[in-house]
Amino acid sequence: MNNSFVISRPSPDRSRHSERAGHTCLLCGRSDYRPVFEEFGIEVVRCRVCGHVFSTYASDPHYDGFWGDEAADGSESTYWERARARMYQDFLTRFVSGRAGRLLDMGCGLGFFVKAVSQHPGWEAHGCEISDTAVRYARETLGLSTVVRTRLEDAPFPHESFDLVTMWDVLEHLRQPDSVLERCRELLTKEGICFIRTPNIDLHLPRARVKKAVLGMQRGVPYLQARDHCHHYSPAGIRTLLERNGFSRVEFVHLRPVDSTLSSSRDVSRRLVRSVWFHAVRGLSAVTAGRVNLDNLFVVARK
């Protein structure tokens, strides 16, 4: 990974609406922003014009080292298989069970979601991933011959060849996501669905601030992951991004959270807290007709 980064520090006499050079907002193209969080010297800023939040870290747009060699060891692969099983099952029940079609998982990682879909009768599941380590694991360990090493923009699939295109925790890593979303739309059938999971800044910024206030800055603690997460979307922001790339009927659903499901009493307690929180935020979203969403963003967009 490119370890250089850009820090834009506010000068004491900078006016409230002054323009700042070096970064522009993905959603509105302006460079008028203010810092809202600092993580190990990297500023995360909010656009004053449209409210979009993004990192000032100069990330590599095609960084393929997220999955190191440790991805294939027992503990790492077990986590990725078990922690998301309930969340994936919720997705499968809602969008896959009782139907048939073709699915492409963009940024499929080690391939566990592709494997889960491929086990459903009537479904052909494909994955694309830029990490050679992850692709080898998916193909050699999980036996997934339909996982290929490529960027989505370069994937060798014809137009309108998939009923579902999914992106699990991918969009926030893309500095310029428009070309990827445009390609997703091309690959979808007429009634196809693009499904995205990404962190919700309305939830994660307050959470990061609390962690920083209580713990200080500690390595290994997930705050906003400013080096890896280029953009931090709100429900309104991701709707704007999808609609400008030709998607319509954008809506938000709720799936069960990531769950390590380990055996210690501490982990059981955490699981209970997550479960209570999940039902609370789902209920709050229901009674407010979706106006209040304190869950991660599970986004459904139709072509």
C-alpha cells in the first residue's frame, strides 16, 4: 500500500466558507469542507455544501493487498465464514430463496457469499476480486471456479447477464465509484437489483467519537478506518450517488449484523447487545417510515 497521505489542517483564520485545495467532494464537486474526525493524523472531513463525509488519505485506487497471506489460515477464514452467516442467510431468504437466476458478487473476498448462493438450486453465482490471495482461496479451497481475478470494470461478462449484483463492504473503499456503478447497471437485467452493504456515517461517526473519547487512539480499534475507507455514506448521500448512475427505486432494508458467535461469555453478551440493537433500529426505522436509519446501510437499487 502507498503509505503517503495528505493532511489538510485548518488555519486559525480560515473563514467559515473558504475553499480548500487538494480534495473535492465526490457528490457535489466542491472543495469547501471542514474536519469532523482525526484518526492517527488523517483528517476525515464533511462537505459544507452537501454534507458528504470523506477521508483525506491518498489511497491507492486499485490496492489489492487487503487480503494478506493470513487470510487463508484457520482463524481468519473461520471468522469470515461464521461472522456473516446470519447476515447472508437474511439476504438469501429475502432475495434468493424460491427464485432462480444469476448473481455476481463484486469484491467477493474469500468467496463465502458466492459459495452460499451457489448452494441454492437454480442459481449460478460468480465473483470478481482483485486480490490474488483471496481468489486462490476461493478457487482452490472453496472450489469456486466462477471466481475470477479482475476489476469489475474489466470483468468479461456481457451486458444484462445478471439478475443480482452485490457489493458487500466494497463501495466505501472506492475513491471514484461511478465507473463501477455504471458497469453494475450495464450487467444487470432489465429488472435486476444492485445490492450494497456499506457503513452508515450517521451511526459510525458518533460511535467513533465515543471510542476516541473513552479509549483515546489505539491501534487495532476500528474508528472510521480512514486509510481504507475513502467515503462515508449517509442514506441521502448513497441515494444521490446511485440515482446519478441511473438507478431508481433506491430503498433500505435491514439484515442481521455481523456476529462472531464465539463461545466465551463476553462474546455471548456482545451478541445479545447486537441483537437488541438490531431489533431497536429496525423498529425505529419502521415507525419513522425510514426517515431514521441507525443501521449499517443495506441498499437495494433497481435498474
